[in-house]
Amino acid sequence: MDELDLLKKDWNKQQGNYPKLTFDQIYKMIWKRSHSIVKWIFYISLIELLAGTIINIIFSGDEYWQDIEKNGLSEIITGLYVVSYAITFYFIYRFYRNYKRISTTDDASTLMKNILKTRRTVKYYIAYVLISTGVVVVGGLTYMILNHSPTDVDDVSKYTFETLDWLKFIGVTAFVLTVLLGLIWLFYRLLYGILLRRLKKNYIELKKLEV
Amino acid sequence: MEKELEHQFVSNLERDQNIVHKICRIYTNDQASHNDLFQEITIQLWKAYPKFRGEAKFSTWMYRVALNTAITLYRKKKRGIQTQDYDSVHFRIKVDEYDDETEQQLSLMYNAVKELNDIDKALVFLYLEDKNYKEISETMGISEVNARVKMNRVKTKLKKNIKSVSVWMN
């Protein structure tokens, strides 16, 4: 007899070999808390989606606004805020829609695809936050350098940069910015990797050979 | 109404619980993990139950949600001590009519199944449960051709694993 036939035969003989849970034991289980990765993904994504907004709120204190108004930038900054909130809400909406689509009654492939898609939305959002932060910081610094008003300080010569100072300044800024954004990205990749490594592996395995 | 639904669901699951236990046996290595996975599958089944409209048999409907939970949703807990409560010995009960050689062969088979990846395990499980290729392709969300090819590869892989172990043992 073929090994697999033997296995199948034995498999069917094992019916009595399984634990037998009672009605009450099962009843208790349905109220327990789920530990599924979908739940984790939901919470972590929510935190990530809100992180951008929280950072914005922390940095936009009264002083910050006074500075902006003094420089006549309030319109541009308000515009930037409106755009960035619109983008954030768009991401949250997309995330919510994808999340709602996740259903355990789908076939395995569709389920995995939907989970990965939901997570990808958040990935794009993080990329957007990092890139826009970089752009805003660089833009802000450039503006500051080009427009710093000499009237604020007594001795202008102290604040005048030589070429070497410029290079140093740009170098340091670029370095700090890269390290900071890089760390955020690394942390994010780690979280993402731990959560979805197995799922991704299984999805690739499942889709292998599919035309 | 809600109470009635609960009662109906739990009775159904109590009757067909073997399906879930079988999946737990294939995907976990010790009793504690088995219980964990069983619980998670129960929760997921209950959450999905309102969508069950009786279009199929309850047991047929269970396969999909239960396998999805085992392959995709369940996150294995890290355990301090890796115990293998039911490896080849306890994984199954001995059947009297088999001779020693058959018993040995079977325990090799079961161990080989344990070594497979998550997807291959699902395929073997569906094969052992006598599902046809149409059902397998619908449960896994792949084409029937792919299901066939994959199944043949798993079977070959299993046989090869057993051969290499038994050659090494003799």
C-alpha cells in the first residue's frame, strides 16, 4: 500500500483520539479575547496613522505660531496644514475601507491579500510622513537661511556664514535628518516585519506557480 | 435571539469540534499551543458565524475559517520551554491491527507532515479530509491546476522525506 493511503486510512481511524470539549467549555471560549494579528495590525496602524497628527500638535505651540505670523508665513503654513490633514484623512479612510474588507470567510489567498493591502496603506502613509517631514525641514531651513533678518541681532558679523560654515551646517543638518528619519523607518520596518513575516511567506508560497 | 444564536453555534461546534482539533494537531507541537489555537479558531468562527447562512453544511463552512485562522491570523506565542507533548508517540493512538513496521512507517509519516510549511500542511490536511481539488482550490483561493500541482509536489516531498529518514535509520 502507498504510504499516503496508509496515512489517510490511519487519519480516519484517529477520530476518537481527540480531546472532547463540553458545551460549557466551548461557550466560555467564545467570549475570550482574540489574539489574531489582524487585531494587532489594527491597533498599531491606528497609532501610526495618528502619530503624524500628534507630532504636528506638539510642535505647533503658541510661540511657533507667533514666529510664523511675524514672518508673514501664516497663509502658507495654514495651507500646508490643510493639505497634510486632507492627506492624512484620505489615508485613514483607505485604511478603514481595506480593514473592513478583511474577512475570515474569504479564501486563504484573498484574506492574505486583503491583510497585506491594509498594511500597505499604512506603509505608504509612513513613507509620506517621512518624506514630507524631510521636505518641510529642508524647506524651512532654506527659508530661514535666505531670509534671516539682521535686525534681530546686534552684531551681524557673528552670524554671517563663511563657505566652510555653510558646508558644515548643511552637512550636519543632512546627517541628523537622515539618521532621524532612518531610525523611524528602521523601527517601522521591524514592527512590520515581525507582524507580517509569516503571512508574507505563506502568501508567496501560496501564489507560487499561479498564472 | 442572540441567546439562540449562541446556543446554536456552540452546539454545532461541539458536534464538529474534531475538525478544529485535527487542524490544531497539525499546526501545533504541544498541548498548551493546541488549546490556544483551538480557542482562537473558536473566537474567529463565532465572529464569522452571523455570515453563515446555512448555504453549506456547518462543517464545510468551518474548514475555511479554521484554516484561515491557523495559517494567517494566529500568532504563535513564544514559550519558554519547547515541549513536544505529542510527537510521533502521542500524536496518534496506536491501531491494533498494524504490525510494528507499519506503526514505524506511520510515525515517520506524521513527523514528515509536521516538518512541512504552513501551506503544504493545509494541502495535506484537505487531502486527508478527502476534499476534492475544486474544494481545495476554493478554500485556498488558487486555481485547480495550481492546487493539483502543489498537491503532487507535497506528496513527493513527503515520500522523499520518509525515504531519507528510513534509509538513515536502517
